[in-house]
Amino acid sequence: MTQLMTIERFILQQQARFPDATGTLTNLLYDIALAAKLIASEIRRFGLGDIVGAAGTENVHGERQQKLDVFADEVIVRMNDHTGRLAAMASEEHEEIIEVAPRYGSGKYVLLYDPLDGSSNIDVNVSVGTIFSVHRRITSGPVGTLQDLLQPGRSLAVAGYVIYGSSTMLVYSTGTGVHGFTLDLSLGEFLLSHPNMRFPEKPLYYSANHGHEKHWTPGVRRYVKELQGLHGTGKPPLSHRYTGSLVADFHRNLLRGGVFVYPGEVGGGDKPNGKLRLTYEGQAVAFIAEQAGGRASDGIGDLLDIQPHTLHQRTPCFVGNKELVDQAEEFVAQYDHEWRGQYLPYRQREAQLGTR
Ligand code: AHG
Ligand code: MN
Ligand code: MN
């Protein structure tokens, strides 16, 4: 019989490779895996729609009324606020930093997360996800601070996501490759199903919201035409796939090869810095991409090198196979000069405005 590798066993084996490890990160990952199981179970029940309410189970019905992203957020907060492992958290669902009471001990780590990513897909039975990342604490006061949460992605200790799709998968990296686990519902365990995930060399897909094309810069438009094989270079075109759920699009591209594109908008578009949040969306996928042989960029430079200034700041994002992301930067550098005033200095502008 082949040996089943549960996520617990795998993480412990990984930990054993680092003699100084205290097990805190290991336990933190267990906590996140448990939160993922709870969220997955609620998402599955959500599919029952009004049938659950009609059955008269008020409690369940009441829970179902709650927006799932708020539910997911509460699960993650409750799972992590008393363990002593964390000093603070930041979530898409909280405007401000979530402080962790010092009575539980001042943890060495801080957690950033998007509890439910792609939540507009929930009602229509399309995959959604949870994105998480963990930084080591850099301040030493009684509680964690913004400074701990606002660090470049390069210094992440862990990044990962959970995809609630035809099966539930947890994919994470601690900086030693990317590993994927599939939830076995009969066992209630995440089992190692995708060790050492790497972007395939030959990409198949690109993912972008073409509905926003009129607001793309000339460089991004030309880049996407290049991906479509329209520049006569003889390269085969990539197929287009887009779900509106970063986790699902990123996951597909990781397995099949490709690039996810959400650029900054110009010419009257209302997303000068794109849509994705730098801290709890962009950095996490950038970290995983790099660990899987790919990379991420904001169109100018590596996303992992950007110093965030606010919790909810947005960033343009090109993430996937390395050569496709390199190419995006080349097109932006070559064709977007005329937008320099409006688009290229968005990093600085974002810092000045401190906008959400
Ligand atoms: P969230 O549901 O957490 O707000 O994130 C949605 C994000 C991301 O998952 C997705 O890639 C993007 O929004 C889709 O945006 P468009 O609908 O503008 O394409
Ligand atoms: Mn999201
Ligand atoms: Mn969300």
C-alpha cells in the first residue's frame, strides 16, 4: 500500500530539515488548514441554497444568511487570535489591523489574508479561494503593528492559497518549493497530491479581463496581442481563460502554464493601480510563483520587491511563467512612455495618496 502523506506529516518532515525551527510555523499551517476545512464545508452547504432554509433548520439557515466572505473571515480570526503564534493579522474584510491580545502571548508572526477570493463567483458555483501569507515580526512591542504587516513580499515566511473547486486544495510554500494537498473528504485530511509544483515550460493560457481592454495602456494591449500570437513571430497563440477569481486563474496557470494579467487602467478607467491588493493577494501569489519557477511583476519590476505603504493598496499584476512576465515588462518599458505621467509612477502616487 502506498503511504499516505498527510499535510501534518509533510510539514513536520519539512520542519525537521531546519534544526532551529520551534514548530510555530508548523502549527500555524495546521490552524490555516483547519480553517480551510471549515470554510470548504460551509461553501459546499451554501450550494444547497434555500433547501437548507426550507428544512427549517433555523440555526443553519441563519448562518447561511451571513455573507460567506464574512463567515470565512471570522473562521480565520477565531482560529488564530488565541494561539500565541501571531502578533497581528490583516484581512481584506477589516479596514484596520487586527491586533492579537497580548494575554495569549506575543507571537513571532503576522498573518495577512483574503478570506474569500473571487466571492462574486459564489452564487454561480464557480471556484473561489482563500489566500494567506505570513511574515516574521520585526517589531518587539506588546502587540504587532502595521510595520510588521507592511513588509516586501521577498521577506515572507509562508504564502499559500486554498482553492474550493471540484475538490478543495491547499497549496503553500515556505520557500522550499511549492506543494499542493487535496482534501480527502472521507478522511477529512489534506493529502499530498502535487509535490514540487512548477510552471510547465510550455505555457497554454493567459488570463485577463478583456472587458476592461479599452482602459489598458498601449504596452499592455500589444503584449496581449503578442500572447494571442498576432505579431507574426510564429509563436503559437495562448488560449484565453478567465474566471474572475484570482486563485482559480492562478492555480490553472500554475498547473498548465500561463500568465495572469490585471494591469493598471488609464484613459478614464477607475483602476489606475489595477484591482489586486498588494499585501494579501499580490505578494502571496508572487511568492508562490517564484518558488514554482515563475515570477510576478507590477509591469515595472518584481512584485516581491515593492515596499507596501498601506494595508489595502492595489497593484497592477502580471504573474505566471517567468518568460511571459519578463515579456510584459519589456512591452511596458517599450510602449508606455507616453503614460509615464499617469501610469508608470503609480508606486509613488499610491504612496502619496495612501488609497484603498
Ligand atoms: P475578491 O473577491 O477577494 O474581492 O477578489 C476578486 C478579485 C480577484 O479574485 C479577481 O481576479 C478579480 O477581482 C476580478 O476582477 P474583475 O471582475 O474586474 O475582472
Ligand atoms: Mn480577492
Ligand atoms: Mn475577498
